[in-house]
Amino acid sequence: MRRYVIWAPWLVLAATIVVGCGGGGGGGTPPPTDQFVLTGTVLDDKTSSPVVGAVVEVATNTTSTDSQGRFRFELSVAPTVETYSIDGTAASPAPGYYVFWAKADGKEQNATCIELPTVMPKTGTDLGTVYLRNTDNPPPFPPLCP
């Protein structure tokens, strides 16, 4: 009996430690401290309505615009490229958009090489609104890529 009395406090302490450590809810992997967030919106140049399903690419990262024409990237490292692209050929509303024409940052740009501003960590970078020209509104010759 004396042997059990000596071990009993140690068993209670061990059980308390095991129960206190388990159970999940530890939060998993913490978010990266230097995350680079890029956001923007793609609209129709003629109607200013959202372009849904346009493919936006920054370096090797791609995403599609949502029902409001918005896109978002959360990158663990800053992009090393100076341009990004938007492909609206399969986007809606039909009949689709020209591959090469976009108005971004207040100027006409080639949609395959839109100027990418410096991307800031943590605070994020809003690329603003990019307008794509619909196929029923033919564009001028697109600007050349740098």
C-alpha cells in the first residue's frame, strides 16, 4: 500500500501534464510574417461591369477573378517580375475579351505585360482597377511590352 501512496502524486502530476498538452486547437502553422498580398479588380472597359473568370498571372502564380471581378494573391516571397498579365479570353460575360488590351494605372497597356508596382510586405499592394476591352469594342493596336 505504501508503494502506491508514493507513486500516486507522481501519477496525478503526469496525467495533468498529458491532459494539458493534448486536445488540439494549437492553431497549426503560424502565418508567414512577411506575406506579400496583391489585390485588384478587372472590369469591362465599356460597361464597367465585373469581368468574371479572367485569369490573372504574377510570375508562376495564377488566380481567376470572382463574381465581382476581384482577384487576390497571397505570396510568401515578393514577386521578382516587373509585369503581370490578365487573360480574359474565356471570361464572362460573353463574347469574351481581347488578349492584348488593358487600361491599368490610368494608361493603355498590353494585358500580357501590365506594369507591376513594388509589392510591399504585410500591408499589401492594391493594383487598382484594370479595364479589359470587350470583343464588340475593337481595340487599337496594343502597346508593346517593355
